[in-house]
Amino acid sequence: MDDHENARISFGTDRAQLVYGLRPDRTLAHISEVQRGIACGCNCPACGGRLVARKGDENVPHFGHDGGDACGGGPETVLHLLAKEVFRADPSLLLPKRLGLNKGSVVTKPGQQVTTQFLRIEFTDPKTVIPDLYVRALGYDLFVEVAVTHASDETKIQRLREHGVMAVEIDLSKLPRDSTREQIADAVLRSAPRCWLYHPDIDKALAKTRADEEIWQAAQEKRFADYQARHEKRANELARAYVDGLKQLAGKKIAVPRDAELKAIGLAEHVGIEVAGYACFTVPPAVWQATILAEVFHDHCLGSAATKAVPIAKHLEKSALIRPQFQRVTTEVAYGVAVAEPGFAPAWKAIDNYLQNLLGKGVLVQQGYGVTLERSLADKWTARTLAETQRTAVVHAAVQAVDWILAELPAEERGDMTGESWLNSIHRETNMTYRAAIESDVEAPKIAAEIEAVVAMFGKSGAIPHAALGLPIRGAIERCKAQRSKQAEGLRQKQIQEANRLRQSRRDRLCVDAETELSGPNLGAFLNAKRDDLSGMSPLEAAEDSESGLTKARGALSADVKRKRYQEKITADTKQSLSAKHVDAFLNGRDDDLERTTPLLYVRDDATYRKALGKLAEWQRGFGGPF
């Protein structure tokens, strides 16, 4: 545990103000280096009074004045003296950063570590500049001031400037008064805050900064004067342009866009309102106001969210509804124009005035920071638009389909008929034009279905239509009937050929299977003999009849082959078990126990074979073994 920590534990603090005394040889002694009491032999570095080394158990070790109050200057003087000692021991010094010039520009030059040459402890010049330290660094003289309680004032700095000697001040005001020599050395040479009191390059940089500031300020004043002149000129130009706009719009009539829709919805009375700033537009108020209602609030060209005046103004700019000179007007210019022409307002403000009017009439409602069309009006308009859109789509689709049908006809049959001319022809069932019939809710589905049937006929699908729909398609219908009849006959012949091919294929496959298992008379007998298990048909007939017949015939072949194998086995067994005169009698004799048939015909699988062997065993017991 170090001395400071012991002091903190013992006395509640480890800070003392005066811990250095001046020995008779003018050197400084630390409190830890001297004896207790007057025996320390030290005097105050500031006032020269005798010091007492107080190193008891109740106080942090320190020096006190003997028999009187402390002069108060001792700690500061100690730091000054120790700082001077530092330079005797270590010539290295950290110079602070400073302003300077680099190719005519003001820059901040970084601090740098330099090696100094100690000249004298103090220096006195004719102008009474008394520095704490006087050194030489980087080839020039340098004053070093050590500030403990008082920093250098402007008077001293001015004297330094007049003297022309560069000076740096090191701030030790925050350094504890009981710091060790090592701590003081580090603070003086490196870590303590420091600044330049005077450097000619700093003055030059500051002068350059002031000159630049004056130039900049003059330029700003000129720019402002120019701006004011331009402002007044633009305000006057806009005022004249606005008056011209009023004259141009006076009596000007242009068709109101979407007028039929506005009348149907009940909004026609809310367009054509003269608001402040309406002469900023290239068209009368009714036109741009109808555009706002239709495109912004119904078509949602700016999105479905609530909107404000400025986005609407930008939309109208794109449609060339706002005069170019009024598209970008600052608030200051607008105020200037309004002074000369009270009825003026910027285009966006004119739109805002119109929106406020609609808000007051209940046409628009506030929504957040913007406005939107009142719900019942919006729903009514949307329903009407959907109905109109649907009718238009139906008519358009019908015209497209009719044009396609007419293009499929020969020129002599089509004549000069087009989809549009067909729309104006008469629909016989209703005595209306086809356009009116298609637009009606009753006839539209019927006509659409009939058109689809005609299109399907030309596309070689669907039934042949009965109605001609006023189109010259009778010849096409007859040609279609003849073509489809020919196609049907061709298809029938192909089906017959395919059926014959499949019949022969099944016959050939059965013959191949039969030839694999049978030969000679047995082959012909199997293929041509009619069988009950094949519904009275022969295997060949069954195979020719169908794929399932072929499967049954193959089953019959498999059964016959299997029966033949068991017949051969029972014949061999019989010949081995009976005498020759009894073999034929057993094999071909009917037996009630064998389903009233002969053993030779009865055997067909393992079960029947074993039963026949049982009968053979009875015969063998009755007639003896073979001879």
C-alpha cells in the first residue's frame, strides 16, 4: 500500500497543499525527505518564512508556516520551481496544435514533440516581458509560461506580440499540489493542457480568417441585394402575368371534362368556383376543378389515401393546367405579388382554397392531414363507374368478336360490314340497335352467348349456331355443316379401320400364345372349338371380339394346357398301376364321385388330380398291380 493510500485511510483525504519546502541550498525537499517539525530546516518557497514538517498521526503529512498564518503562495511557487527543474533534466517538450497557413489556406497544424535548449530560468526584456522559462526550439526563441492560479492576461499577450517572441502557456491549475516530481514532469512536458500565447503564423491565420470573413460577408450582402432585386422583379412580373391571366380567362369557355359523370353524381354545381389565385391556371375554374374531383378524388390518380393541395398542384402541372410562371412561387414572392394584386394566390393555395370550399359544403371530409371525397358520394360515383365500365367492356368485346368473325369470311360475303357498322344495325328480336341491345341488362347476356357460339363454330368447336345475329354467315354455316359431316364420316372410317386392326392384333396374339403351348390337331381344335366358358364362342372369336375376350381365351388356353399336363400324369400313373386291359376302362369310365365324368376328363389341377389318384388306388386294390 503506497503513502497516498495510507493517508486516505488515516486522515480521510490524501491531498495536501504544501508538500515541498526550500532547503538552505535553494533546492526543494519533499515532506517525505525531511525530519519532523522545525528540524526539517526548510523555508517557504514563496515568502521565505520558516516551515514546520507536520508528520503526525492526525493529518496528512505536509509543511506548515511556523508561528503564523500560511502565505498562500507556497504551492503555486513550488509548481513553478519544479517546472523549471523539469527543463534542466529533460529538454523534451510537447508543443500544442495551432492555426497556420498552407498555400494560402487556414489549417490547423498538429502538436509536435520538440527538443529544447534551456537558455535561462527567467528573461527580462525592455518591454517587461518576464517569462517563467526561456528556451530555444526548432531554431527560434520560445517563452514558456506556467499557469497555476492565474493565466496570462491580454496585456501580457500584447507585450509578447510586440516583443515578437513566440510563447506557450502550460496550464497546471488542475494539477494536485501534492503531485510527485514525476507527475509534474509528465504534466509540464506532455499531458497538461497547453496553448500558444503568441505565434506569428497564428496571427497571420487569424488575419486571413478575418479577411475571408469580410470577403464572405461582402459577398453575402451582394447576394442578398441581388436576391432582393430579383425578388422585386419576379413579383412585378408575376403580378403583370396574373392580370394577363385574368383577361385571358374572361369569357373563355371550354368543355368541362367528365361533365356527364359530375351531373349524374350531383357534383356539377361544385365546379366553376372563382377562388383567389384562379388566374394561375391555363383553363377556367370549372375545368381544373372538375379534373381534381374526377381524377384525384374518384380515379385516385395520386393513390387511395387522403391528399393535400401540393400533390394535387403537381398533378395539374403535369397536365399543363397551371401556367409555367406560377408553378414554382415562393412564399416571399407570393406575398410581394399579393401586395400589387390582392386577388393573387399561388396555384397550390388556389387549390387549397377550393378544397376548403368543398369541405364547407360537405363534398370533402377531413382525413388525417388530408381530405377525401365524402363516403356516400364516393360510393355512388364508384357504382356508376363500374356499371359504365362493364357496359363499355361488353360492347368492346362484342365489336372485337364481330370484327374477328367478319375477317374469317370471304370478301364477297363480308362486304363493307364492320364491327362498328354492325353495332348500328337493328336487332330483329327487340327492334333496337345492337349497341342498345348489348347495353341493356336483359339482352346483353343473350347476344354475348350467341356471339360466342358463332366464334366457337369458326374455331371448329361447339355446336353450329341457329342465329345469324344479322351477320352474313349463312354460307359459312352451310360450309361448316358439310365440313363436319365429312369429318364425321372420315372419323367413322378411321374407327372401323382401327377396330379391324385391333381385332386382328388380338387374334394374332392369341395364335402366338396357342402355338407356344399346342401343335398339330390340338392347336386347331383349341382355336376353333366353341366353348361354354367363352359364352359359346371359340377362342379365336372371343379374342376378336374384345380385349377382355382375349384375356378369357388366354385363360382357357392356360386351363387346357394345365389339364393336358394332369391328363398325361394320370395316364402314366394308370399304366403303371393297372394292367393294359384295365387302363382304358379306368381312364374313360364315368364315375359318380368324379362329377359323373371320366378320370381323364376330370383332372385339371392338383385337387382333382389327387382325387383321381384316390380312385386309381381303389382300382389297383381291386384289380391288382400291373403285369
